Amino acid sequence: MTSPILVTGGTGTLGRLVVPLLRDAGHDVRVLSRGRHQPTSGVAHVTGDLLTGDGVESAVAGAEVVLHLAGGPKGDDEATRNLVRAASRTGVRHLAYISVIGADRVPLGWLRSKLDAERAIADSGLPWTTLRAAQFHDLVLTMAQQMAKLPVMPVPGGLRLQPVDARDVAARLVELTLDKPAGLVPDLAGPRVYGIAELARGYLRARGKRRLMMPVRMPGKAGRAYRAGANLTLDGATVGARTWEDFLAERLRPGR
Ligand SMILES: NC(=O)c1ccc[n+]([C@@H]2O[C@H](COP(=O)([O-])OP(=O)(O)OC[C@H]3O[C@@H](n4cnc5c(N)ncnc54)[C@H](OP(=O)(O)O)[C@@H]3O)[C@@H](O)[C@H]2O)c1
């Protein structure tokens, strides 16, 4: 295949891991970003904004495969519809997407917008693949760092996570993107389920810190859904290799 693979979100946490894997597999890559970037070997950048639609047509032009990773706290539904509209006008033969486990079960606005984005892709008429992944270790680390700034760490009772390493997600997505369109594939979760207090204790131990923890209750329907484990996939998930402890040992290694 000679046409470049378009990666939206190629500058993000996940995208920065995906792009070199696609290069290693021998593909030229085009990254859509709102910012301007210098090209590197085999990686071109197109400036555009999926929310306004600016630059999206030029980004999609000539790309037969699109891996859609761009996302934010809100508007992923609208951004995805804009991408789908542009991709439908060109000859895209595979549109791959990353979503979140629980998008169809947890009643929160940003998850609802991920679900609507999934639907826009499934209804696009284009051949597609969607992978739902659990929270990345990087996100859990950011949450733990924020919580540890407080003298007492708030710990939502009954909330569990199956954090997954973004490198495992990147590798799976590249495999899926280069394969035939497969529709909604099995979820990708981390190797263990943790309570929030356990994740926080792992972080504190790795940093040599101590904090008191205070249980808090997540209110409303979303709280009930989380306590019921609607954000987890306990059966039938593909499981990433790296644990939270592996990630912490590497990321918080002295001298890093
Ligand atoms: N983080 C998690 O725990 C997690 C778990 C499961 C699934 N996901 C999904 O995985 C994807 C990537 O997550 P991430 O953590 O790598 O995200 P991230 O680090 O926050 O990066 C977001 C990316 O989206 C791009 N982007 C945002 N708004 C855009 C817009 N309007 N137009 C064009 N590009 C835009 C950004 O590009 P520029 O800033 O260069 O424009 C950036 O590359 C998201 O779809 C997210 O929902 C994340």
C-alpha cells in the first residue's frame, strides 16, 4: 500500500506510541493536528480541527486507512461526524476508532459522546473497526498525582478500574488497523482490577509518600453504574501485558 495512513490524535499520549509502530510496519503516516509540526521521516502533518471541520478534507484526501484517536473532554461525537463526512467522500477503505469501556453503560456526558462517535462510525457505510479500552495508566497516574496534592486523598467508594498500558493499546490498535475491518472487537483491559484506594496506595508507595485517605461517595446514576462495575469488562476482554505496578516502577524510576 502506498497511500499514507491518516492518524487523528497522532500527537496525543496514545498517538505518539501508535505512529512509530505504523512506521516500523513500513507505512507512511499523516497526522492531523490543530498545531503545526515539523515533518519527520515518513510522517507528515496536516493542520486541521475536527470540531470546526477546518482542514479535515485535505487530511483525509488520498488516505485509504484512517485511525481516529483524537479526543477531548467533550465534542468527540461532533468531531467524529465531521471526520466521517469527509472520509465518506473519499475512498477510505478502513476507519478504525478507539473508544472507552463502558461507553454504552455509564451515564456520563463524555461517555455518551464516545458512544455517539462509535455510532457515527458504525453507521458511516465505511468499513470500520472500533476498540474500547480501559483507562490508560498515564491517566490514572495524573489522577493519583492530583489527589496526592491534597492533605487527605478522597477515595470514591466502590469504584474499580482495570487500567491498561497505552503501549499495549497502541500495539493492539496497529494490529487491528492493518488487518481487515472487524466491527466492534473485544474490549482491551489491563491485567488486574483495582479499587481506587489500592491504585492510590501503589502510587504513594512508589513515590515514598504517605497520605490519609477519605472515602467519598460518587452521587447519582453514574455513581451507581460505577459501583456496579459498568466501566469494567470482567469476561471476554483482551488483556494487556503490563500492570499498574510495572508502569509505576518504570515511570517513577529515579532519574527519569
Ligand atoms: N486516556 C485514557 O485513559 C483513554 C482510555 C480509553 C480511550 N481513550 C481514547 O483514546 C484517545 C486518545 O486519548 P489520549 O489520552 O491519547 O488523548 P490526549 O493525550 O489527550 O490527546 C488528544 C489528541 O486529540 C487531538 N485533538 C483533540 N481535539 C482535537 C480537534 N478538535 N481536532 C483535531 N485533533 C484534536 C490532539 O491533537 P492536537 O492537540 O495536536 O490538535 C491530541 O493528539 C481518545 O479518543 C480517548 O477518548 C483514552
